[in-house]
Amino acid sequence: MGTKAIFFDIDGTLWDEKFQIPESTKKAFEMLKNNGHLTFICSGRTLSYIQDERLLALGFDGIVAGCGTYVEKAGEVLFYKRIEEEVLERTLKILKPYHYPVVLEGREYLYVDEDTFADDPFLKVLQATVADRLRPITGNEHRLEASKLSIDIRGRECKGVLDRLSKDYDIIYHGTDFVELVPGNFSKATGIEKTCECLQIAHEDTYAFGDSMNDYDMIHYVQHGIVMGNGLDEVKAVADYVTSDLHKDGIYNGLHHFGLI
């Protein structure tokens, strides 16, 4: 078997909500490396939020971040799509009257106005994991750098507002909790396509693991899409293979199914 490229979502795929990575997943990555395959993070998180050494210790060859807006290989930036300043300014102007908890996600920093989050547990996660990369939105309006946004919509009416933003962004709903706003026509799938173009990886050699709605496009796009047993039914519907749950050796079993380890 020749070299293959495998793309991995993070949350719900590589680790759980407590950032625990199964030992079987760590073993699988060692085996992938020994077999000469390429491994990539492929995440909705932007680079500034992919800093945890527990994750990076798996030894990835590259990162596709921000729902396809950023691609790197061995630390070299191959592609970056930044939201244009005027688009970001217009977005914040639309959102400001509603005081939504908003995270602007860039490759260097995450921007949040902490007072809008009140007791939202997500802010506590950010403070604990990327405190040195958090910056306020207010006061930095002309220094913002972002490639996507996340908005907490729990208990809030937001459809009319999101409709006004839909000409600039593709909107990904994560249940009724939050939405991601990604520049139009960008996704994890386009990030994988750009990676393969830059590194001359054949489409038939592509595999991806995911679990949630922002994985839908990449699972559908790659030659071999694998969805975790704990994943959403909508994503499983476009999978080539549904593996076991994250904590039931899902990564290991999926890779073994396709003869990658």
C-alpha cells in the first residue's frame, strides 16, 4: 500500500469533552507513522485554538484549520483565507446590538468580549486552554484578524440576524447551542482539496474521520469517509464506513478496517 493521507477532526473524534485521547488512538498514530502515511488535523478550530500539547503529541504532518481557511505542512503555511476587514467590520456592526457571545477566530488570537458571556462555560474553557491567546474585541476593532466566527445562540432568537450574514458566510448549526460562520464556499472539504493540490496527493488516497455537522462536507468529499459511532446520524448517512465510538477504539478500528494499520 502506498502513502495515504488521513484527515482527523478533533472534538468528538480524537478526544472527548474532557480532552481525553484513548490509548488505542495513540497506538494507531504510531502505527500510521511507521507505515509511512500522512496525518492531518482537519478542524473547525483555527490555529490559535490548536495548541494543546496532548493533541499535538500525536505527531501530525500538517494542519487544516478554521474549516478549510488555513493549511500548513510541517509548520509551513500553504494557504490562508482571512476575512476581509470591511466584511468583518460589517459583521460586527450587525451583531453588536444583540450582544451575542461571539468568538472571532484567527490564526494568532481568539477575540472575545468576556462580559457578553456571563456564566457561559465555554468562556471558562477558553480561559483555561488559550488564555495567552485571548484578546478583547472592543478596543481592537482595527487590529482584528480572523478567518471564522462562532456565536452562542442558546435561548436567543437569531434567524433574522443570521439571514443578514448569509451573503458573506456559510452558517453551520451545531444543534441549538451555537453556530459557526465560515467565509462562503470554504469548508473542511475545500481545505483538504487545497492540501492535496499543494502536496500532490491523489484523491483516491484520502481518508477522513469526523462526527459532527462541520465534518459533513469532508466526509462526503474524501475517497473514504469514516464517521465515529458517537457521530450524528446526518453525517453517518454520507459515510463510507461507520466505526465504533471514540472510547471504543473508534479511530483504531476505522484505520484497521481500511488496512491502514
